[in-house]
Amino acid sequence: MRSPRRLLRRSKLLMAATVVLAAFLGLVPAVQAASDDALIAYWKQEWPRTDFARRTVPLQDIQSGGPPKNGIPAIDRPRFESVDAAAGWLDPREPVIALELNGRAKAYPLSVLIWHEIVNDRLADTPIAVTFCPLCNASIVFERRVAGAEVDFGTTGKLRYSDLVMYDRQSETWWQQFTGTGIIGRHAGTALRKVESQIVSFDDFRAAWPDGRVLSRNTGFDRPYGRNPYAGYDDINQSPFLLTTAADARLPPMERVVSISAGGVHRVYPFSVLAGTPVINDTLGGAPVVVLSRAGTLSVLDQSEIKASRRIPSANAFSRRLGAQTLEFELRGKRVVDRNTGSEWDLLGRAVAGPLKGSRLTPAVGGIHFAFAWLVFNPKTEIYKK
């Protein structure tokens, strides 16, 4: 088997070759530092309906990632199946985006999303866009409503700070996936409403929602689901692809982190800390929070065959307030319990045993990302240290 480092070199060379070839063929500007007028004139060939006069970021920050518009196809007609049916092809350790609205739950395997990056869907009558940027390791769910109207999203083939730039098909506004804000076009400056979700193993999702639905591999596209096209990309010693600014030196760029935002304060919790401290009680911006983690979930950005990849923690963050109580959590053996009542909690913030059984913690505002991505968009972030 080839080493992850050798696979990473090959993957990077292939990605770089794609960009060089595209530039040679005239598909992208050969010089990214072209004037605004030159960039707009070039982009207008592919984006005649985008209002480039309305923008909130410098045009020079945006680069081609290689694929053209819709070259990475969004899933517009997602099909779902039972957890029992999905267990026939989905490894129990594989990560999924877990989403629950009004008692209905769905799981979106990252091994499928890595090939599409966007799923336009509905859950409990709410139009949603489930997004995943492999280059930033950022999985974020948004409501698909802009100015009161329902929209759907596709991929532009472009990146900003190595992050996916999406577009809505109705106005062809370009949107930054990491922040959920319009950056170029009619809706520049508009923010999408984020829908909180969690990343857990398929096994954890199945235990929590045995009647939940799982995004099927029957997408209408021919893709080698279960394989990783970015082999070795999450090696902590590597550099982000096409990052146009210096990475924050406080953490390795490819370190996974849990981010929490509260009371105007941002803080990240490195996975290297979580490995030794799987339960962290903290206070941020006056808000009591907890980070819960457990090792054993597969990385989708390690080996070419995802099932052969190394195991990493799953982690999620929640408010520690439950009604009038502020809970304190600890690990007892392999169980997470609160010291207040001795109730047991799962990784999705649900009390599964004890006096508080059936209660649920409120998810904290945050997510899981590579450190460079969070810090480039939120440079004033604090770093949690044990």
C-alpha cells in the first residue's frame, strides 16, 4: 500500500496539473492578479447573469479550483433509504452529517458528499442545502431561502481561501460556503440562515434514530462512492490547497478543531487536546458550554479507500444550560454523565439514561473544520489550551 504522504504528493500534483492545464487552455485566467475589469470580462463569459458590480470581497481573492461551473455536480433529487438498507454499504464508523428537524432525522454520508459538495433537499418542509467542502473539512447546513424566496445551489468551481464558492441558480450570486454569505452578485452581503447539525459516525446516528433516513448512493451520477479523491490531504504536516494568504501560525493548518461562538467570542478546541480530554466544560462569552468527543470515526480525507482510513474523534459542542440548571459533565469509564443528576448523555447531546432521560442539550453555534479555514475567516479566535 502506498504511504499517505506519497498519495498526498500525487493528489496535489494532479490538482495542480488540473489548474495549469485549464490555464493553458484558456479556461481560467493565467494570471490571478489581473485587474477587476479583466476578471469581470473573463468571468462574464460563463456568468452573464451575475452582477459583478455588487461585491463584498476583492475579486483577486477568488481562484479557480480546476473544475468549471457545475463540474462538481450538486445533488438536486436526493434519494434516501432506511438505516438498515444503508448498513449494507456504509461502514458503521464512517462519518455522516446528522440533521434533525421536528422529529425527523436524516444522515448525509461524507463519502457521498465528498463527490458532490452540495445536496439540495427538504426536511420537515424546510428547504435546506447540506454542504461539505473537503478542502476545509467544513460541513455546514443552510436554509435555502433568500429574501423570502426558495433557491437552490450549485458549485462555481471556484475557491476563496481554499473554501468552496457556491452559487444560487436563481440570481447566480456567489456565496462563501464557510460563512454562508453572498460575496458577489445581487445578494452580496446577505447571510443564509444556518441550520445546526452534528458530525457523528453512522453507528451513532443509527443508535439515535433507528427510523432515520440515509442519503443513498443512487444519486444519478457515476462516482466511486467509498473512495477518497483527496488521499492524504488531512496529513497534519501538509499545507492547504490554493490558500492565498499565510495560515495562522498558532496551530498547524490541517489540525481539526471544534469551533464555538458565544457572546461575541470565538474559541477553537484542537483535536489534539480532545484526544486526551474527551469532555471539556468551559465558559465562553458568559455562556456555559461543553465539548463532547469520542475516538473511533473514520477520516474521509486519509486513505484512498475510506474504510482503510485512520480513526479520528467525533466531536460536538452544546450549551450546558438545561432549563434552570447548569450541568457539569464528566467521563465515567466510557460513559458521559452529568455530575448534577448522574444522567448519561450521548454524542448528540441527548440524555439516554438517568433522571434526565429524554432531555436534549442545545447545540452550540460552531462546527468542525481545519484550523486554517476557521482562523482565516475568524482571525481573532481564542485557542483553547488544557
